[in-house]
Amino acid sequence: MEKMYLTAAGYKALEEELEDLEVNRRREVAEKIKIAREYGDISENSEYDSAKEEQAMIEGRILEIRARLAGSEIIAETNDTSMVTMGSEIDVVVINDKGASKEEHYVLVGSSEADPFTKHISNESLMGRALIGRRVGDKISVQTPGGVLQLEIKDIQKRGTNE
């Protein structure tokens, strides 16, 4: 199994989700199944079928989280802001291939924590790979499916140091 990298916060969030699933959600769905059985014939009982499907989804998610936690490595936290590493918060000026520029803020995380909507980019993504090891002032080109991006690193912070 390939190592999965997680921030400490990402690891903790998975642990909390696992505990909620194992302690609360299992109990809730077991109660739903019990109530649905009391309706009688389970062969044509939609409440029972729905509860069993929910139970299967919960158990699947529990297995997925356990595997993720077992195969993960927590990204070592450091206050070194001299270069981009996993867990870095990066302010960049992005210039697209049409010349338009804008400032963006990204957080470099492991692939399982990546979320483009919150600008958490994976260390395995095209941009993530291009940013790792770079320093403030560095200018880099990143070929993306949407075209070439020119990036200039304006600032590097570590998660939690700017909050």
C-alpha cells in the first residue's frame, strides 16, 4: 500500500469521523433496523432496505477510514517558512497564459486532504509538485490542462501561524 500523507489536523479529523461512525452512527442505524423489523415482513419493507443500505455505507466508510489511517504518515510540522513544504500556506501571483494575473492563497496538503474549492492542493498535483522546495520570489511555470500558469511565490507560512 502506498503511503498517504496527512496533516495532523487531517489525521485528527479522520479519527473523529471514525469514532462518530463507530459509536453514534452504528447505534442510530441499528435502531432504525430494529424499528423497521417491527413493521413485519422485511421482504417488502422499504424502511428496512433503506436502513440496511445505510448500514452498509457506514461500514464501508469505517473500513476506508481505518485503511487510510493505517497507511498514512503525518506530515512533520515545522515553522520553517524558507521554502514550500507540505503543510505550507502559500501566497502566489498567478498569471495565466492569456496574461491575466491575480493573487491566490493555497495550502499544500496530502492527496487525501486536497479540496480545490478551499484551495487545498495536493502535493501530487501538477501545481503542488511544482511548488515543493521553492522559495519566496521564485517564479515557475506550471503546465495544467487549462493552460500554462506562471506563478510567483509572494509569501510562505505554516498552517496556524497566520490565524
